[in-house]
Amino acid sequence: MTSPIINPETVQHTIARLVEKHGPGQADRIRRGVHQVAQRWWAEDGTAEDFAAFCEGHFLSDPAELTATFRRLEGVLEQIDGHLHEVRRELTWPIDVDTGPIGTADRLLANLDLAAHVDEDLFQTRVAFLALLNFPVHTLAERLAEGPGWDRETWARSRLMDRFALRVPATVQQEITRVSTTAEEYIAGYNIRVDRLVNAAGERPFREGLRLISHWGLRDELYSYYSDPDPVGLSRQRMILKVMERIVRQEIPAAVVDNPELLWNPETNEVFTLEGVPVEGERAAREPDTRYAKLLEIFHAKRKADRYSPTEPTFIARRFERDRQMPEREVEALLVSIMTSPAVAELGKLIERRLGRPLEPFDIWYSGFKSRGEFPEEELDRAARERYPDLEAFAAGLPALLERLGFTAERSRWLAERIAIDPARGAGHATEAVRRGDKAHLRTRVPQGGMDYKGYNVAMHELGHNVEQVFSLYGIDLWPLAGVPNTASTEAFAFVFQHRDLEMLGLRPFDAEARRKEALAILWNTYEIAGVSLVDMGVWNWMYQHPEATPAELREATLAIARDVWNRYFAPVFGVRDSEILAIYSHMIVYGLYLPDYAIGHVLAFQIAQRLWEGDFGAEVERITRQGRLTPDAWIRGAVGEPISAGALLAEAREAISAER
């Protein structure tokens, strides 16, 4: 395997020569730059003499030349990264967008990642070494300590260097892309024919044609029955819970996944033909730990990049310190502070009183505080379909929707022109633009018959992402600062927009009463996703501790971690032990360590939302998003003047609980 070859003696000799040439005033920059290049210089880059000659010939001491070099790199990389992002979007289009059956060529093309070669080409042409020699690669600790004193130029230079922190060979990056793509396809196609579920009496409780993706669709269906006075709703929720349990335990018969030709009783795990004839043998065999095999494939691919990451030597470290810009222990402490809050226990008792029964594990998705809980699902579907019968209508109505949200007419048109709308093959997602001139893409799932409330609700969530993405790209002063500090920051805007979905349908104003109830909903949602996040974190730490694990061993470890988190933080509130439901999230399989961003996003969303309601909604969204990619701490302080904290959410929730009493 390729590895650095420059010995310490060569490094020290090179530093001494450069200090002699440029003076002791440049010594700190020289030492750092030479070490950064040496850490990433491989045998194919040249000999030790070539290394020394390169450093001596390319160190820049003139501030004007440094600035000119930064400007050139900034402009070129925006075009390279932006166009390659568009190429990648085209290669994966049939996988991500519902264009009909996926063809053989589509699957092969989705594995093609041209961007995988770019970073290596930047090293081979020594462009990357020029940058590493002259600009610092900062650690998270440095940014947290020194960042508050930096100007915008210093922040931009620091962010530019993130792309050179790792030197991952193209073959490794291509492997990561390949296994991630196959896992995404597996999850995107993991639909449960809920209309083919049967109970002990042979009845099919769900409406014909109901086909739900795991976990998103199953969870949202559970949501819907909290507003359903029909007692059958509770039995349906229990049936969906059993489906989820069969999935995470990999007890689900493989043949029933997205299969309209078979009936399945999840309680007994029996499979039948449509005529009611029992199916046995291989046709009823369980899924062979495919879920965990996919996760292991991603783990092994990501792990191959560890040796090429000098400052963050594991995927876990890269995810928290490089991507999220928050230490893992700090994130864990934030999550635990929410789950152990007395407000959560009080809220659990309030929910139990509302339900008139003891809490059950699926009540982690209780939606009764949400404004949507006031309306039957059929009414919500009808309202969404009347306003937006299809995606074309949603796209056409986007300027008016943005204006109703609080943006000016001019800004609404400007935003809408930079957002494209696509039909999602999976549950839905937002895809950013990387260069100015491209569009962000909003994707949501639209079933046959037109838009339903689930699709519209997802669209509102993704619209929050898209608005942030447009402002933080087109409204930024320096391109390396484009975006927001981490995924949690963009999730904050997605949640704020999603909370106003009923208001935008004309069903209910998002007034003070609605916001008070929303505080309860946000706290319960954050409690739930914080637990799921701890499971995600626990599973990745376990895989690093057991790198040779089999899919079956990973399955058992995941279930044990899920039970442990449940028993620590949920059993005291629910009165039920050993539930494994926290392991159901599909994000765990395809988007490693993404889930904590939802919990942090809920906290940030609450902090931001308070500021948005106090001022001009549209103007405040633009102001906050245009700060760009600082650290989350610096960003939220600039947004609301306070550090990241669940304190405001917990205080507001306690007041709301008292009011509910």
C-alpha cells in the first residue's frame, strides 16, 4: 500500500534551508507547511531530494502572492467540484429519481465516480502540495480555540484546505462509492407491501395498494394513526412495530420484501399465497443478514481510508471532527442531557394520559402534539392533493409558497429559479448545488394518483434544505465558505420549514399556540432520535473494536446496543424493557453516523426558530445562512448570540407541559 516516505532528517533539513532563505519570521509557517507535505508525499511523487527541491522552490512568503494563489485555487476548485458534482448527479439519476425500471447500464454507471480521481490528480500535478506547503490544515481543536478571532479570509483559507487533509487513493474512494451506491439501492428498494399483511384471523387491516419504504414510510404510517379514533389504528400500529422488529432482527422472510404476490403475518412470521395457502421452505426463508452485510461493506470501505487521514485516523473521527465539527463526546453529552431531562419523563406521563393506556415502544413516534395530529390522514392527503396534484404543480407553485413563508416576491422568484423538483425513488432528499450556475434539487416521493401528505411533508422538509443551500452558495462572499457548518445546521432549516407545512396548506396557522405544542413535539422527537443516534454511534465504535465481525455477529451486537440504549434512557419512561426498535433507521445502513445531526438539528432549529419568529422570517433565514461554513459554535453564536444548548428547548417544553396540565 502507498504510504509517506519522507524521513524526519529530510524534513528538518528542508525546514532549516527554508528558514535560512525566508527568515525566522516565516519559521512557523515553514515548519507546518513542510510537515504537511511530508505526511502526504508518496514514493511515486519523487525522491527525498525531489521533496526538498519542491519545498524550496514553492514556498510563498509574499502576502500578495499568497492571496493571488488562494484566489486562483478558490475559482478553479469551484468549477472542478461543481461540474463533477453535476456529472455524478447524472450518473446516479435513475437510482435516485423515479424514472421507471432501473436498467443494467444504470447500475453500472452509478458505480462510476470521476471525482475519485480528481484529488489524486491534484497531488500528482503537485497542486495539492503547493496548497499544503503554504496554507494550514486546521484541526477542530484549533478552529475552536482560534476561530473566534479569525476574519472571513482566514476562515475561507482554512476551509479550502479541508479537501487536502486526506490523500485517499482513487481506488479506495471508488470502492467507497461502489458499496455506498449498492447499499443505497438496497434501501431504496426496501418496501413493505403493508396491504399484504394479515393478522391471526386472516384479515388484511391496511388499504389496498399501500406500499411503504422502510423505515420512513412505516414510521409515517404509524404517525397517522394517532389522529385516528378507530380502535383498529392501535392494532395497525402494533403490527407495524412487529414488522420493524422482524426487519432489525433479520427474521423477515426475504420473499415478502416488496412482493405483492405473498401474504405475511408478522406476528407469527408465516407466509401465505394470495389464496391463503401456507408457503414453506426456501420461499419462506428469512433474509440472510443482508442489512448487516451492507453495513459491514461500508465499514470496510471507509476503514481503508483511515491510513490516509493523518489528523482524523478513523471514520468516526472524520465524521465528528472533520464533517460535524463537534467532538464525539460533546455530541454524546448533548444527547444524554436531553434524554435524562426531567422534562422528558414529565412529557412521557402527559402522553400516557392522552393515550389512556401505558406507553408502548412505537410511541417514540407519538405525533399527537404535532398540528397534523388534529387531522385525519385522508383530510391531509386531500388538502395536499388539491393544492399540489403533482410535482409539476408543486414546482409551479414554489414562488407563491416561498412568499407565503415570508420571503419577498423578488427573493421567492430568485430562490425558485435555483431549485429543481424531481420525483424520488426513495423517501426523498435534497441535493445541493456546488458551483454558482447550477441548481439545488428537491426530491420527494409521489405515489400513483398524485401528491399525498407524506410526499408534501417531505417536500417541505427538503425545501428548507434547498433554501439554505441556495443562500449559502449564491449569497456567500468566499466560495470555500459555501454551505453551513455541518448537516445538523441544514437540518435545522429543514425542520423549521417542515413545521409550517399545515400553515402552507391553509389548514392551521403556525401561531403561538401551535409553536407551544411544537415545543413538546420537538422535545419528544429529539428524545427519540437522540436514542437512535446513540445506537448509530455505538454500532460504529463496536465495528472498529471488532473489525473482523461477520454480519450475524454485527446483527447481534446491534440488537444488544439497541437494547442497552433503550434500557438506559427509555425503559424508565416507558416502563418496557429490552426493545430493539431504535435499530430500525435505514440511515444506519447507508449514511453512517448521520443520525446525530437530526438530534443536533432539532436543538439548533429551536434556537433559530425563536429568532425567526421575532423578526423578518425571510430576511433572518438569509442572514443566518449566509454566514457560511464556520464551526457550529461560531455559527449559532452569530445566528442567535448563544452557544449550542438544549436549555431553551427544555425550558419552553416545561412551560408547555405546565400549560397542558
